[in-house]
Amino acid sequence: MAIAKFPSVVIDCPDAAALAAFYGELFGWEVEDKGDWFDIRPSDGSNCISFQQVEVYQAPVWPGQTIPQQMHLDMVVEDLDKGEEVALALGASKADHQPGETFRVFLDPAGHPFCLCLS
């Protein structure tokens, strides 16, 4: 019997408002200012991603492990080229290391890696 639901993932970052805005635009989700953190969620109110501002933040080094990744989101897209164009325009950077052909690795504005994957 399940005792919990999966309401949100919380991501540490140096600027919670900016990172929430980045992912809110990428997903097309609403951004909510909760005071101490920001949430994004789809209009149906389901899954939530939260962004928590931390004072001493170190961006991960990927694919190296000098500073390991703290989280990694995979997002499904229908067109990798269009997805890349949008992600870059919103402030992501494309990772130098691209290990596959059906997905592309990017770094969000706080340095967290994420992938755009073909549906």
C-alpha cells in the first residue's frame, strides 16, 4: 500500500526566481512565488517542481564528478532541433559531451544538466 504521493521535486539553486522562470517557460507551466521558494506546475495542478534558493551554491561539473550533479531531468520532445533552439533561447547551454543520438544534454542557467529526449 502506498503511503505517499509524488507531489514535487525540489532543486537547489542560486536564484530561485530565475530558474523557476527558465523551467516554467521550457514546460509552459505557471510559476508560483511561495515566499521562500518558487513552484512551477501545469495548469491541471498536478506534478510540481520547486526551486529553493541556497546561499552557498556550487554548480555541478558534468560529465565529470568534481562537483557531482544534484539532479537530472529528462524531458520528452517531438523535435530535438526545435527543442534545442527553445532551450538555448531561454538561457540553457548545450553540453560539450553528447553521449547519444536520440537525446541531447544541456545545462540549465544554474548549471544542472538536463536532457531533451525524442518521444
